Amino acid sequence: MATSETIRFRVEGMTCGGCAAAVTKVVQRQDPGAEVAIDLATGMVDVRSAADAATLAAAITKAGYPAARA
């Protein structure tokens, strides 16, 4: 993996703490050292990770939360 960078995603369908926990878990499966900050009100997710943005977006989307780089 490359060096860590902060990537912002717009994620649809997150409505509660359980959703936020699920998204965090998905990201950390791709990069166990990833730092995840979620704003449920705006649907924005900031990820500090060395993982590829497209890989993370695909994993989040596959988990049921459509994600796109913001």
C-alpha cells in the first residue's frame, strides 16, 4: 500500500450508530490501521488510509451503503 492519505466519501443510507459502525468495520477490513471519521448528518466519511480510494468505495458500496469519492 502507498502512504496514508485522507479520502472523503459521500455515503448514502447511514442513519444510525450501527450504520456508522458497519462502515467503519468494512473500511478497517481493507486497512486495519485506517482511521475513520463519520458525520451521519451529512453522510460524509473521512478515511485516513493507505488503501486505494476505489477499493474502499467498492467495499462500502458492497456492504449496502453506496459510496463515492467526494
